[in-house]
Amino acid sequence: MEEMLSLAIRTALDEMGAENVPFSVEWPADLAHGDFATNAALAAAKPLGRSPREIADELAGKLRDALGEQAASVEVAGPGFVNVTLARDAIASAIRSVPAEGWGSGSARSEERIAFEYSCPNPFKEMHVGHVMSAVIGEAASRIIENQGARVLRDTYGGDVGPHVAKALWALRRKGNENPATPKEIGEAYAQGSHAYEESEEAKAEIDALNVSLYEALAKEEGERSDEDRALLELWRHGRDASLAAHGVIWDALGTHFDYILHESETTPIGIAAVREALEKGVFVESQGAVIYNGEKKGLHTLVFLTSRGTPTYEAKDIGLAFLKEERMGPLDRVYITTAAEQKGHFEVFLAALSDIAPELAAKTKHVPHGFLRLTTGKMSSREGNVITGAGLISEIIDTAQEKNEDPLVAKAVAIGAIKYMILRQAAGGDIIFDPEKSLSLDGDSGPYLQYALVRARSVLAQAQKPEDIEAPLEPYALERLIIRFPEVARRAEAELAPHKVAQYLTQLAGEWNSFYANNRIIGGEHEGYKLLLARAFALTMERGLNLLGIPVPERM
RNA sequence: GCUCCCGUAGUUCAAUGGAUAGAACGAAGGUUUCCUAAACCUUAAAUCCAGGUUCGACUCCUGGCGGGGGCACCA
């Protein structure tokens, strides 16, 4: 419908001599202004040298002819907007034809193969809320992209080598723990190692040495490894496996999964080789024993890629990762990488370096920054003991949800819905302010609000006879006009990679449904058949919308 | 110091350069012989400051004030 309108406006403008004037077709904030509005007359006023009202009148006339029975009215309003209100029959027929499958899907990306990286917790550390945020955003974005026809390959990438691993391993060895099984043991070991690293010169030296030893042991062929290497690697594998198993539990709870789990230990050799090769070509330079990328030439920071000890930093590993993804997951049309916004500067330098090494890889890579979850009670820090782990957040919210829901499955769906909505309701990239005292909202602007609206609609449908298509009431409900916008909302959310657009829309939709529900008797009321069709269309829309966000739908509430 | 991002009701967030800046929480009041009151209906309440561009500015530009991130051997 919107496309048809755009085309009609374009044609009309062409006839009036305003060929290349850009214009927009938008949804008036107030439904009283119609279903669509265009600023075309305002935009064309200057180039045509005529008054906006005059052009708007002419344009409205042309649109009336072009749209025919589709439009109930085409009116000029305000300074020169042209508002189009859809005809009752056009709306009703759109409501009747909402498909049971695939409603709101598109084909804009149907030929594309896309890698989406998110969550990315490090082994040897507990998953914290940042990784949960990333997982929620990444899963929703992946679904929104898939909805436009693309094949999305989800991947997560973690640092299974590096100083943080050395700290954990060092502490585990100190305690004589050769087979750590729980994330808690590993998390504590990491904390102890970090502490020792800062407090003791001796420990620092040992940990640095251990870090290098691990890199070296990994780089050797199995036959070249010493007993010491093998023992270190075994401990390392135990720790990594235990961490990954714990992360898997949380990913499951969040309803996400990965097609590829990639590790820094795999990207390290590729990254080092690529950086060394590029060093010879002058992409990197040596400075104080380290290999650095001089970002100043592109207005960026200068960053170390290979340290003076010969170990790679995560920028070098990311170079390796770009190649590894292409090799393992490719061919890829686009590569999305989600990280915390604080890494923006680092990412720019990485991308600048990559564009010098492999421009085709850099060109298709896009960074998706996300904010932090911040506490109203102050900054999270392990010293303060107010760090929220992913597991802790989830179990806390489930406890809250359980107060109203005895059924654990329902409580879980409500809790996960609440967490996901909290993260997805606002534009990704900004911090989320979380008040642990108030916990999080299960009323109003919340995940459960959306779930509840859907559960009620389904309940009505379950109790009613099969919807019969009888006459629609003369005046369309606001709910109807909102429902038919869904495909366009989904399309825009993908184009702008903005899951919150879906969340915002669904909240408005749920509000409109709740209002309709409260003010209209459906079963046994007037126009029962049509109202049931409307309830069905609403339920399908909400269901699809929640699905795009990855928010589960409980059977009842 | 350099650089990036942000500043909207008491609070947490929306608003592709458009019409009367929209929700929710909180506040005040109301709604249940009727399909689930996690709901609905009312009311009060906001664009940091000063310029500029534009028919039109929360949005773009300049300057200020305030907050946050980043700035080489962590990730």
C-alpha cells in the first residue's frame, strides 16, 4: 500500500514538473490525520516556485484519481500535508487476509548470507549481564534480518587465551585444582589471579610467563609438546569446557543458540600471520618492540596489535577472526559484530587496519555497539561485590515472576520476556539503567504487558466459535489501522537494524488491543464475526512481533 | 589535553527535518452482575542554555554548560 502510494505521488510530481524532489510518506502520529501522510507538496513548493497549499490541492486531486476506491479521503492539512485515509473496505480486506504463516515477512535480503556475532562471553569468566544484553539484542536482530529472507549464521567468539585466562589458570594451579567443574570455581580463580596480579610483582611475573607458555603450547604440534605443555593444556581444556557448559545453560534460557562458537585460540595464529605479513607491506610499524597500527593517519588512535612479548592483542586476533569467519562460515555478504559501546574506538582501528589488509572483508563488516546495564546504586565492580551475573539476573527475575505464576514454565516465560523487553525497548547503544531495588517492571511498558495482551486475545478466540466473516462496522477501529502497519514496521526495523522499533510498535499495538478489549464486547457483541477476525489478526501480529524479538509466549498468565 | 557519544515530564525511555513532543513507572481520581483488572478510563507534568540554517528544528550547524566512553602492549 505504501509503495503504491509512493509511486502515485512520484507520478503526480513528475506531471507537475517536480521530477527529482525527494519526499517522504509517513504515518501521522495521530490516526485522526489518516493512515498515510506525505510532505511532497511542501518539498516541491520551492523548486516549483508555487505555494505549498496550491500544490497540495493539485496533488490531492491526482492522488484521489490514482487511488480510487482504496482511499476514503485524500485531504490537505496544515501547511500543505496531504493525508490519505484508507477506505473501510481496503482496511477490512487487509485484516481478513492476514496470513496464518509468514505475516509481515519480506524478501529484501533473500539472497544474502549474513554472519551475526553476539554475546561473546569469555571462557574462564562468568557470563555477566553485558553478554546477556548482547545475546538478547543479537538474537532479536538476527530474527529481524531473517524475516527479510536472509540466511543468518549466528556466532559467538570468546577469549580462551590471554592474560585473563592466565590469571585463572595460575590461581587454579595454586589451589591444586586440576579439574575445575563449576563456573563459580573458575570465576573465583580468575578473581584471585587478578588480585594477585595487581598486588604482587612475583605473581605478575608468573602470570605473564604462564600467558606466554599457553600461547606457545598451543602453537606447537602435538609431538613437540613437553609434559609440562600437556598438563597446562589439559587444565586449560577442563576450564574452558566447564565455562562453555555454563554459558550454554544461559543461552538456552535466553532462547538463543549459535551455529558457530569461535575461540581466540583459533584466530591467534591466523591473526599473527596476517599482521606479520602486513607489517612487511608497511601497514603496521614496529615501535618499542611492539607491532602497532598508526591510527593517526586516519584520525584514529594508535594501537598495539602484537605486544613486545610477541603475543597478539585482541585487535590482531580480530584480524584473524575476519579471515576465519570467511573460511568457515563463508561466503558471507555481511558480517555484523556486536560489542559493548566502549570498544567503539578499538573497533574503528581494527576496521581501518583490516581495510588495509583485506578491503573486501572490511567493507562488509558492520559494528553494532550496545550499552551497559548500569545500576542506579552505583557502578558495578567486583570489589564492591555488586556485579550482576547473567545467571543471577535471570534467577532473580524468575523469582519475582513466580510470585504471580505458580507454573514454573509460565514464570520463566514471563521473566525472560521481561528481561528481553527491558533490553529491547530502547535503542541499542545506550546504557540501560537498572534499579535492583525495584527489580524490573512486570506492568505497563513491559514484556508481560505484551504477553498478557496476546494471552487474552487467544483466550477469546479459544472460547468463540470459528470466526465467520460478517459485515464490518462502518468505522474502522484504531486497532485495525495499526495492525496493517506491521509488515512495514518489520521492514524498517531491519533496514535500520533497530529492534526497538518493533518493541515500540508492539507496545502501542497491545495498548490499542487492551483498549478495544475493554470497550467492546467481542463474543456475543455486535459484529461478532468481524471482531473475532480482528482478534485473530491482532493475535497473529503480536505473535509474529514477539517472535521477531525472541520473546516467548506463555500459554496463560 | 585530544576525541566520540549523550542531555526530552519527578523517574526510565520514544519521536525517518513535519501537524497538538508519545508511552510507562511514580502522583491524584475513577472502572469488575460482562470474553483473564499483569487491564481500561481521567487529570497534572518535559525538549540544558545562547545564537544560526529552514516554509518548518528534540532532530542539522556554531558556541557554552552538564554527564559518560575512548586515547599503545587488557578484552
